[in-house]
Amino acid sequence: MSATNPTIDLRSDTFTLPDEAMRRAMARAEVGDDVWGEDPTVRLLEETIAATLGKQAAMYVPSGTMANLCAVAAQTHPGDEVIVDAEAHVVVYEVAGSAVVAGVQLRTLQSDGGIPDGDAVADAVRVANIHHPVSTLLALENTHNRRGGVAATADAVNAAAGAAHAHGLRVHCDGARLFNAAVALGCGAADLVAQCDSVSVCFSKGLGAPVGSALVSESATIEEARRWRKRLGGGMRQAGIIAAACLYALEHNVDRLVEDHANAARIAQALGGVPGVSVLRPAVPTNIVMLRTRQPAAGVVDRAAARGVLVTLMDRHLVRCMTYLGVDSAMAVHAATVLRDVLGELAA
């Protein structure tokens, strides 16, 4: 694309770039060897995110996938079963790591709102029987990517978690976009995970850091998770350089998530009446716009890309657009116009 018509990339909020202020914070970060527990910036990040989410301890990891895998492995045994929504990131996008590495089986539920209700959780818990795996963990996701970026309320999370705890299960929340949920719902992030035993959060999505996620829980679980991080090759050395970006993101980029939600709403509104497409309308939307298309979604993706708008093929008839700090309101409006034209042409 030319300089006057740059590409607008709506494929993922992972395409954020560190600004100059974040780069300066990274350049001056105090560092040490994190595997030895001696990187002061990593330790500050872990203390900060644990306190922010109301938990005892935290562990910094390279990715959200590793955070989720460490959480599952640290809280289950091989042969156990994890209850989870069928469209969850753990199920769809983590290359069967729970099975391959942690040795657990996933029992999937259909939860249109992203969080299964208490009765569904209770019904999914295995009855004690020599033929059955043991149900030991409920895995939730908030916001929920494939359910249209829906932000689940504290009441919904607490109902599911309460049912799990009543049957002796622990609860993990994949909170890769937890701060999006908190901003959309107008509450503290800690309020959304008060009944969760462990939580993963991602700094490299809407918060705009270049690398990193954290797993938070009580101290004993984090100690076990550190062994899994090392086993998975996730031990880092002078990681304070990237942890500094995460600290900067927590301080400066949380409140501005409301701008991303507003831009996503602009796109969703512009595309709502286009023939041949339905826009997923979650109860509490955030920065994700999901389009279910009558025509093959690959055609939408290709035609939009030819006009400088990049979107993600999620399924044969499902397209995703995501907004983030690299997309301003004018870009969102222009992208919506391009997508409306493309969808209209395909419908015709």
C-alpha cells in the first residue's frame, strides 16, 4: 500500500507496537537473572500484578499459552479431566498442550455466553467411578475470544466457580484480555477473578507490551508452576528489559482500552445491516468484532486485504476484526467502509 493509503491491520491486538516512552522504560530497566529470582524488574512486575489481581504471587512467562499450560499442569495430575467451554482458547489454539504435556483430558461444554452456568458445571463433574477420569479443574476465559470478545460479569464467573469449588475442583481463568473485561464492565480486574484459584493475563495484547504474560495464584501453586516453566523452557535471564514494558503498560494503557471498545463498536454498527453477514452481538462487547458470513470467509479476507484492510479467517464462515492502540477512530471507520463494500459485493 502507498504511504497515503496504509494497511489497516485488524487481525489481532497482538500487533501493537511499543511507543517511545515504553522503549525508554525498557532501555533503563534494572535487570538480573530471573531464573535465579534476581531480576528486580521482573520481581516488581510479579508483585504488582499479583497485588492488582488480589492474589499471593505471580510468575512472568513469555506467552499466554505457556501461562495456561503451567496453570493446568500445576493444578492437575496426568489422567485428570478439565472442564472447559468448547470454543475456549485452551481447546482451539494451544496445540493440545494440555493433553500432550500435562496429560489431561478436556471435557467441553457449549457456553454461548462464554461462561458455563453453575448447573452445567455441576453436571459435567464426573461421578466417582473406576471408568472415569477425575474432574479436577474448571477452566474459564474472560474476555472470551471466539464468543465475540464478550466480557463475563463477576456474577457469571462466581456462579461457575462456586459450582466447581462445591465439587472439589479448582478454577483457572484465562484472562488474556481480563483488563478489557474490567474496563467494559466498569469494575476492578480483581473483582472478576476473586473466586478463581489461578489467572493468566497477557501484556502483549491490548495493553501494548511487546512480550509477556503472567500467571497469578497462591504461593504454592506458583512455586509448582515455576518448575513447569523451567521444564517447558520458559526460564528467562535478564527479562527485566521486557518486564519493564509490561509495567509501563499496566500504568499507562489500561484506561485507554475504552477507546478500542468504542472503535470496535463503530465497526460492528457499520456492518450490522449488510446483507449476507451477521455480527455477533455479545451482551458486553469489547475490542473484538466477529462476522458470520453467508459467503466463504476466505473471500472476504482476501478481498479486504487487496484493499488494505487485514482481518482474520477464524472459520469457513467466520471473520474476526480486532481494535487496539494502533488503530484510531478514523482507521476504524475506513476499515468498516472497506469491509461493508466487500461484503456487499460478495452478497450481490
